[in-house]
Amino acid sequence: MGDERVRVEIDGEGVADVALVRVDKMNALDTAMFQALIDAIARLRTEPKVRAVVLHGEGRAFCAGLDKASLQGIATAAAGIGDLVPRTHGLANFWQQVAWGWRELPVPVIAAVHGVAFGGGLQIALGADVRLVHAHAQLSVMEVKWGLVPDMAGCVLLTQLCRADVARDLTFTGRVVSGTEAVTLGLATRVSDDPLADARAMARQIANSNPDAIRAAKRLLNTATPVDAARVLVSEAFEQQRLIGSANQREAVQAQVEARVPVFR
């Protein structure tokens, strides 16, 4: 189908394959993609036979982040973002759930990252339990380019995975890092020449382990982090809501669209 965004397939071993399939847009995120990802997460929560999940993007990229139409519209009242602070999906709001929801699934999620994972696309990958990346993949916490902060659970996930100074470097600069550097910084688990094949192999190994032990291990590891996820998720929503549509945020977007240096006041 031409309007398909996400495809979910579950094999006989209990491995769920979740593919972002907006190939013509490098799997960029629009509202329909957000909804499709949330629907996929909700479905997987109700599938008792699922033992592991492989998350990947088809085509040239994992996910290029918000699409240009969404980025240009986000600074206007017509963007339809709504109130970000209320919790609509447990600890998360609608926009955070596409990343945080993977962390809350009861089974391991392995992301296979190739091409680019920018902005919201990177945050979706960070929600996985494990990230296998191609050496030449490009990753970026890119929200600062658009005058925003990472608000799809990015502030929680970054501070769980990286040293504090690394999280600040990536957030303040929005610089692009390779898959190889991403492993060094803590953004990714390991480099792979074929991330999707290796992710599927890992998922099959997990699926053939004691499912009770795997689910117990994920519950324990989720509670072992010192990051107060509930507090930070609300804080990032509050900060983002203050930025969206502000004068300097609109200028950041316009400068990117016009390929010029922004003039902030």
C-alpha cells in the first residue's frame, strides 16, 4: 500500500520484525508514521508469543527524523502538536511513545541501524535495548538545528546510555557521528557489516532462551537505571512546549529551509 508506514511480521519462533517502510521519504516521521509506530508497539504488547523484536528501516535509511513538512509546520498553530505535558501513554506523551514504548515492551528490542538515524529517528533507535549499526551509518541528535530539544524520550535515553558530557556535546552541537564513533560514545552497541542480519540472528538466539528469564532480565535492567524517567519525560515535554513556535525557534526553521545562517535575538 502506498500509504503504509510500518509493517509488523511475527514468525514461528516468536521474533517480531518491525519495519519502517516509508522508503520514498527515508522513513521520515509524519503524524501517520507516529501513529503507525504507536499501533505497532500496542499490538506487540498484546502478542504473548512474541519473544524478541527486530526494529529496522527499509530502503536507504533507518529513519531521517521529522519530515520537512512537519518541521516547517511545527512552528505554527496548524502543526497540531497539542499540549505535550499530559501523559497519554503511561509515563509518555504521544510523541515520546514511539521511542519510550520500545523500552516498555516486556521483551528485548534490537534495532538495526543503517543509512541515517537523525533526530527523532535516532531517538526511536535509542528506545531499543540493543543497537547494531553499520560502520558508515550517520547518527545525530539533530533537534538543535530546528531550535528544539530532543523530546521523544531522548533526554532520558541519552543520559542512560552516554556519559553526561557526551550527551551534552551531542545535544548542544547536533553533530553527525558515524556508526563506529557511536559505539565509542555509547549511542550504539556494536558495529556490524550487516546490522539487519545480525539483529535477526540475535533475536532468534533470544527467542530460543527461557522466555520467563528474558522477560525477568528486562524488568530488572529497566529498574536498574538511576535516571528518573517519569520526571525527565515530563520536563522535556515542558521545555519543548515552551520552545515550539517561539521567535527564535521559527527563525531556526526558516534559516534551515532557506539554507542561510540564522539570526537569533
